[in-house]
Amino acid sequence: MARMFFDILAFFAECVSDLTRLRTREGTAIAQSRGRLRGKKPKFTAKLQKELRRMHDTGEYAIGDLAEVFPVSRPTVHGTIARQQIATGRPVSNAP
């Protein structure tokens, strides 16, 4: 009897899990159809990304300096520069 009771409880738990997964996928599909982005909003606008890249390419600013100028963390600066490099196809230059 105990084994049968456990199997029934496991079945109900699996059904609840499947319903939750289904509702999550439906909600995601509705949000995407409405044009809402998933995840966090970007820290930089396109204009600020270009300015950050321009300042970095001059060689006058280190990553830490840029993180202070734009109040973000160093990894955010690194990631933004890397995305700009991929988007433009230009290598990151550290020389002035």
C-alpha cells in the first residue's frame, strides 16, 4: 500500500511540474509575440556603447577608468567592448 501511495503522489507531482512548464512556455511565447525582451535590460544604449568603444580605442582610458566614468562594473565594460568587437569585426586595440 505504501508503494502505491508513493507512486500516486509522484504522479501528481509530475503532473503539477508539467503544468508549470507548459504555462511558463505559453507565457514566454505571449511575451515574445508582444515584443517584450527576456532577461535584463542592457546597461548601455547604442550611443553609450559607441562612446565607450571610442574612449577605449583612444588608449587614454583603462577598463577601470571606464567603469568609473560609466557607473558600471569592470566585467560590464569588458562585455560591452567584446560585443562591439564582434558586431563591428574590429579588434580591440589597447594602443593609443
